[in-house]
Amino acid sequence: MAGALASGLALSFAGSARAFETPIITFAINVHDWRHLDESADTVLRLVAMFRRYGVRGDFYLTPTMAEEYADRRPDVIAALNETGQTISYHVRAPHPMWAGFDGPIAGLSGEALTTALLEYETYRLDLRTGELDRSRPGGFTYMTALFGRPPSTVGTPSDKQAVRAAAKRLLRELGAQAIVIYHEEGTAIDRPFEWDSGLLIRPSDFSVTRWSNARVTNQFWWNMLSRQDAADFEPLPYLQRRLAAWSATRPPIITSLIHENNFVRRGAESWTLIYFADRDRTRPLSPPYDLDAPDPSQVRSASEQARIWAAYEELVAWSAAHLRVLTSEDLVALASGRRWVPITGG
């Protein structure tokens, strides 16, 4: 099906020196569960092995805390990500001041003072209990650049303050970032698949294999639905195939498959939620010092549920590797820039 679809949808884009004829999919994995580090590490290693088995790469969005914890306690994860050439991207979670509701340390700053303060958070380690910086240890974006030997490809700037977002974009671009997440699941214009913001490619996504609805429920993550009677409606590969069959635009779609590493193993709110928020919906930020021993609201999935999620995800990866063009944000930047992209493969 994908080949037939692609044959009728070739298009060269202004600003790009090459055409793409086949639908593109990116497998983005947000990595943030530092409270269950071994679960997180083992999940990432399993994903790395899966991508390598099918000859593709994943786009791993690590928080600086996860990079630090892996380096300190699970260096095998850092080695696997590097040796297999996975794409490393960057995002933040509370209590980083770019996270909405936690911007106290940079409140009222502007101009050079704001940029300098943000640079410190991308240079030194964030103390998860106090929200302050430990200037005796490296951290942030620059730490990840040194750890992986290259700057993270794509970044997020989730502040609710326009001035903070603007300063962060400029700073992270100067530090080596290439792309930015503006919308998570969809939002790309049909006639402008590659757009730029502050010198950063806006990560394109026409639609996402992440969450959808059926006749009974609305906007549900597929991995939470595979144990229900209507699980067939939420199998990710058939959903992708339905969306491809219905695609009628004048170019192939750019698709994003999003998941968090904890979703394979746990359900419910993220394990760190009640450390930083007074509610599970994360609407009421707490103030420091934070209780790192706060109750963990997440729950371990049953072995059978975990197996169903892994099987469905691998089916999606395997089919995509055979029928679509699996690219990461690094590849998309090269494509959008008209540069030749060469996938990195491990030995």
C-alpha cells in the first residue's frame, strides 16, 4: 500500500534540494522516569535493540536528569545509545524553570540577564529537591552535548512565558540544537512542511500514532487501551494504515509516533508527579523544597499488558521499516536543509 501511495505523491519542496516520495515516520521516545531508573534503562535498551534489529533509528528525548542518572548508575544505556547512533534530543521537566509554573528563579529577568540565567541551567546540575543549581557539577544541555559527543538534535521550550521561550530558543540554537517542538502531534501545513523558528526547524508532524478516539471513548493513548474489549480499535499499526489509506494531500505525510519510556511498564500519572504538583493532573505546582519521597501515583502494568504493548509497538516499527521512510529529527533537518543525510549505524 505504501509504495502505491508514494508513487502518486512525489513533490519537491521550495527550500529543499531533494524530493521525498515515501511517507516519513519518526519514532520519538520521551525519557523522564528517574524514580524507576532500572525500569527506564532496561526499556531504553530494549528499544535500541529493536530499532537496530529493523535497521532504523529512534529519537530519544532525554531530560538532563536522565542523562546524569544513566551516566552515574547505568552507563550501559549511554554506551548503547552512542554505539548504535540513536538520535539524542532534549526536553525538560519540573523543576526546571522552563517548565510552566516553576519559573521563580528567572521571574522578572529579561534581555541579557535572562539569557545568562537560562545558560546556567544548561551548564550546571539541577537539584531535584530544591530546584536550585549545583554549580559543582555539570548539567543541562551542555552536559548532554559532552556526554554524547554531539549536541542534542531537537529541544522543547515549554514555558508559558513568551519572553522565556524566545530567549531559550536563541540560546539552545547557539548551543547546537537544530530543531524545536512547537506542536507535539500534528500541526504541519500541507504546503509548508518545513518551517523554521529562530533558526530551528519546527519538528514536522501531519499526524501522530499516539492517541485517537473510537465510538466509545475520546482522545485515548493507544497503550492504555489494549486490554479493553475494543482493543482492536487502538492497535497502532492498523490505525497508521487507516490514516495512510485516507491521506489525499498532494505530498506524502510526515508522521510522528510518540511514547514515553514509562508507558511500556507503568500506567497512571508519572512517578514524579506528586513530588512537584499537589494533584495528579499537574495543575497545582508545589513550592520547594520538594519531597522526593512523595507517594508514587504510577502503577506497574501486568505482564500480559506489557507484552501486548511491546508486541504492538514492534509490529509498528517492523512494518514502518519495511514500507515507510523512518527518519529522526536529525534526518529531517538535513532533508529540510537540502543536505545529504547519512544514517548513523552501529558496528
